[in-house]
Amino acid sequence: MLNLSKSSPSPYSSAFSHVPHLPSPATFRRPSPTRSPLAIFCFSNALLTKRYCRVLFLALFSITFLFFLLKLSPPPSFEPSQLNYIPPGADLVLLPPPYPSSPTHAQRKGMPPLFEAWKEYERTLPQHAEDDETTKFIYMKNHVYASGWGNVLQEMILNAHLAFLSGRSFVFDNYTWDRSTSEYSSFNGKTIPSRVPVSTMLAGPIIGGSFDLTHLSDPFFTIDPSPNSHPRAVSNEYYERVCTGQKKVIDSAIVRDAVMSWDGKANLKAWTNHLQSLPDRCVELDINAEHIFNIWMFGSPQILTLWPSLSESPIMRQFTHSPLILGAFERHHHLFGVIDTKSARPKGLLHLIPGLGTFLPDVLFPRTRRENNKYSRAPLPSSASPSNSSLSLVDLNQLPFFYPHSPARPNINDTIPGLLVLHIRRGDFAQHCVNLVKWGSAFNGFNAFEDMRDQDGFDSAAAGAGTEPPGDEPISPENESDFNARIAGLSEEEKDHAREARKGSVDAYFAAKRDHEDRVVKYETAKANYLERCFPNIDQIVRHVRQVREAAALASLKANSNSPRILSPPSAPLTHLYVMTNGKPPFLAELRAALELDAIAHNTLNIPPWESIYTSRDLELGWEEGYVSQALDMYIAQRAEVFVGNGFSSLTSIIVMLRKANGVDSIKTRLW
Ligand SMILES: *[C@@H]1O[C@H](CO)[C@@H](O)[C@H](O)[C@H]1NC(C)=O
Ligand SMILES: *[C@@H]1O[C@H](CO)[C@@H](O)[C@H](O)[C@H]1NC(C)=O
Ligand SMILES: *[C@@H]1O[C@H](CO)[C@@H](O)[C@H](O)[C@H]1NC(C)=O
Ligand SMILES: *[C@@H]1O[C@H](CO)[C@@H](O)[C@H](O)[C@H]1NC(C)=O
């Protein structure tokens, strides 16, 4: 029986639970328009030392020289404009524009970015260059939209994994807020982009990168290791172009009704078999069909049965963050207690020169040696980079040169020692968390791994899941004086009758009143139980943080005494704090003060005081970065020594998955 109405919210319940983080225009730092660009780099940007300025002058000189050299070569012919595709081979990713950039016209007008360069990048992926007429596609056109990034990404990860298993090219779409043709939409009265290309936030196979098929070991399926059986993902635009007139549109009900459960493994298997059985080249889910991996599955630990397969998937193992996100992290890495690597290199210098990545002379890259020698050579001018496109592209493997403190695929060794990250949802969660009571919601499935349940589980039944709001107070009966006035003119017999009736209704009223009071108490208790885990107040946050710091300190002690359970204890006391949040500044100021005080006032274990406390609001983000900052928060949390998430949040559950896949011990991944 599929009766899950008690345990999960309604399909669009969380539509507004993870809204894009929209910073105020004040957070965009703008260069002074009166200074020349070079003056800005050299005098107002503390990143650049004198030496680098000299290098930069040299670079610009060489570039100018190259420019004239190129001018001498025959001018490009003006044939009908055609797309020039990124050549196949290495995975090339798009470098973001320089930071801080001079504001564009749209930016000056206060408009949000439309991410043209990223759209162009996706359009020119090598797999879009020509149609081999054999690749099979699966387009989940019914994917989540108008929803927070966490909700969208969790579905995208599973859809991409399913596409991989079924040997079909995953058709990726934009992160879509609005399906209308207009480029702009609005949220809470603010203008936002209708669509954000996913390559702004991610790289790797989910967005068209190549699969690494060398260490495949899926526990449920035999994976054909030949590259041809796992075509790269393509864009929705490309799919529409090559699949016109040959689409097979299917409904998700076919498989759902056959499986008759929300079990993750059963559904994944049934869907893989179904998609493999279809002879059609172009298969798409009806736009109105229910999601394959829907909120009932994500809302239940039953989804965890597919984790053994997902955790081995290239979609998880090659989960990669975009250069835009890495660049933003790199600029802020000191905030999180990341220690500078020894190898000196001009940090992000290429970054400052848009569109010229390919021409930069070797002089910009003093030969650097890394411990593993993997990147002992400076990035070659990427010969693969198209000379006829304005995009600055770089090989994914060369990103460490640009972002030495920001690995694109952080593994367990990239954990930032001593960093504690908290996920504190405010805003719409004030209402959302209250609604969870009557929906009877449990923690998201991916926040309910067994070891996490043991440690920070949420017993929704005990908390009062499904408790309905108490409703209105009963209406009090007519009062004594009104009643007497009303019966004044009646006969004695009628008066007796009326008194009898009144006694009955007064008794009923008091019974109803007691009942209502009980319901109020029950509801308020349930609400408090839910809010503590979903919308903790400052006292609760402070207390929980104290316990988490103490547990981490004790785990380190225990590990030193060879306790078998803890594989990777915290390597440093938690002294750097980052709060990923949409909370308002006054709340955050109060929270910061309370945390600082508590670390001193209640410190029985002699944990060192906080060295730093920062929040999402403290980051200085560029124009484009400001609209994808939730992906930056996710990256920081993935690398944290200890993370405290929100069990009801899908963004938290993706962080939990990434940490789990990296082998982070569960004592370091906590929930409110
Ligand atoms: C994203 O949306 C733009 C229009 O805003 C469209 O041109 C582009 O093809 C879309 N990208 C994908 C991957 O569908
Ligand atoms: C540049 O464009 C031309 C066609 O105009 C194409 O033949 C060539 O391969 C492109 N070069 C690169 C590196 O993409
Ligand atoms: C992390 O570092 C250890 C020790 O240097 C190494 O054995 C291990 O392979 C590394 N793990 C990953 C995922 O790179
Ligand atoms: C009884 O109720 C009436 C209104 O229905 C109000 O005007 C009156 O003051 C009340 N009398 C007492 C004694 O509460």
C-alpha cells in the first residue's frame, strides 16, 4: 500500500524552501571607475604584490605584442556565423570573468546576470558538434523547477545516475526557476534570472564532462566499461535539435505502478531495466509526469537502499565544482582557516585577464613543484582552447594552478582542519518548519543514514508528527446576565426548560474548552520538538554547537587511545566557524555574540576560543557569484572538518551524501 500521506509533505511543499540566495546590491564590490584597470589590480587589490604587478605589466605587454602579431595574420573570413565547438579530448571548463569586474550595463541597471558565457560554453561542448545518430538519450523533462537548488540538485544527481546506468546520454537543462520564455522572473518582488546554467555551479559528468570508467563497481548492475556505452550528457537544446520528430514520450506511472513501493533500489532497478528495454533513441518523460525520484522517496529512509549504487557512480565520484565557485572560495580561503600552500604562484592572475587564457606566456607560471609531482608543469597554453571563441577555457586538471586552495573534487584529504560549518535556515523556513508538524515529516532520507540516525536521529512519531493545529477556541455560551434578560418574559415552565438547555451547553462548552487546551498543549509541544530540529533558536544553536565541539574534542582524545570506531577523528579543535544561512544581519550578530560568549563561559574541556566566525553574509561576491552562492556554501560545507546540517533540508542532504561518499566519519557530520 502506498499510503505515505502521513510521512511526507505535499509535492510542492518545499517549493520555496530553498530559494536562491539573493544578496543585496551592496555586497557587490565595484572598482572605482576613475582608476585604470591595472591601477586597480596593483593598488587596490591586496592580493597582488609588487612583484606580481611587474609580472602583470610584462604579461600585458606580451599580450599586446601577441595581439599585433595576430593582427598581421589573415583576418577571419566572415562566413555565415557558425558555432565553433570545444575540441574533444580533455575536459575543458570555463574560467569565470575577473574579479572584481567592471560592471556591465545590465549590472549597473540593477539587473541580474544572464550567464551568457556559461550558456555559450554549454552550447559548444564537443559532444554537441555532430550527431553520431546512434547515441540514445533520456530527457527527464518533468524535472523539478521553481524550487531551491537543493531540491533540484538531489533529483538531478539521481536522474543522471539512472541515465548512466541505462546507457543513455543524460539530457541536462538549466537550473530553472521559470519555464516562460522571458529571461527574467521575479521572486519576493526581486528580479531574478529565469534560468541559471548548471555549469555556473558544477562541472564533471553531470554537466557533460567525461566519465572515468576505470574503477567502476556497481553492486546491482554490471557496467559495460567501454566509453561508447556511456555517452556524455548533452544539453536540452541539443537534444531538441537532434531528436525532433523521433521522441518517445513516456509517463513515470508505468514503472511506479509496477514497483508499488518507494524503495530506492527497487525503483532504480525497474527504471534502469525499463530504459534499457526501450529501442527508441530519444526518450523523454512527459513534462507533466510525476518525478521518477519524487518527494515521497526523498522524504523516506527507503531511498537509502540505492546508496550502494549511487555512491559508486561516476556522478558522485566525479562530482565537481565549477571554476566560478572555486574562484569565489579561493578569494575567501583565509576566512575558513585554510593555510596558504607553500608553492608561490600568481594566484588567480589569469583570472584577471578575461579571454586571454590561451595566450598567456609561460613567464606567468614559474615552475612549481607539488608534493605529488602531478602538476609539476605549468599549464600549457591550452592548445585545445578554440582560438575562434571568446570563452576562456582551461583543462579541468589544471585548475589547481588557478585555485591552489580549492580542489574541484575535494576528497577526504582536503578537509579543512578545525572548520565547523553550520547550516542555519531562516526566512521561509519559519513557516515551512511549522508546516512539517501537520505533514508529519521525518528527516530527509539522505539525512537518515543509519549511523547518523543513531547519533542525531529524529523520532517523528515521538515528536508529535501529524498533530493538527488546535483550531479555534470554542465559542463561549451566552453569559448569565444576557441569559436572564432573554428569559425574563417567559413563563416559569419555559424558564426551567431554558435553564436546563443552558446548563447542557455550558457543560459542553467547558468540555470543549478543556479539549482545546489539551490540543493546544499537544500542538505546541510538537511544534517545539520540530522547531528545535528545524528552526533552532539562538540558545538551542549555542548549546548544540557546544556539544558538537566537545564531542569532537573527546573523539580526538579517544582516537589517540586507539578506539576502534572512529576512523578519522577531527584533526584539530574546532576554532573556525562558518554559518551558511539566509538569516538577517541582526539575528546573525546576536548569534555570533552568543557563540563567542558561550565558548568562554562554558568551556570545561579547555577548547581554544573561536578564531573566526563568518557567515554567508560576510562574503564579498561578484555579480554572477551572488546568484549561485548556495553552491559555494555547499562546497565549504563539503570540506568542513565538522558539519551541522538541517535534517529537513535537501541542501544538507546533498552535503551529507558528498561527505559520506568521501568516507568522512559520521561523528563529523551532525544534524540539529
Ligand atoms: C538555458 O536557457 C537558455 C535560455 O535562457 C537556453 O538558450 C539554453 O539552451 C538553456 N540551456 C540548456 C542546457 O537547456
Ligand atoms: C575555428 O573555427 C573553424 C571554422 O571557422 C574550425 O574549422 C576550427 O576547427 C575552429 N578551431 C577550433 C580550435 O575550434
Ligand atoms: C589521503 O591521504 C592518504 C595519506 O597520504 C592517502 O593514503 C590516501 O590515498 C588519500 N586519499 C585520497 C582519497 O586521496
Ligand atoms: C454579557 O455579554 C454581553 C454581550 O453579549 C456584554 O455586553 C455584557 O457586559 C456581559 N456581561 C457580563 C456580566 O459579563
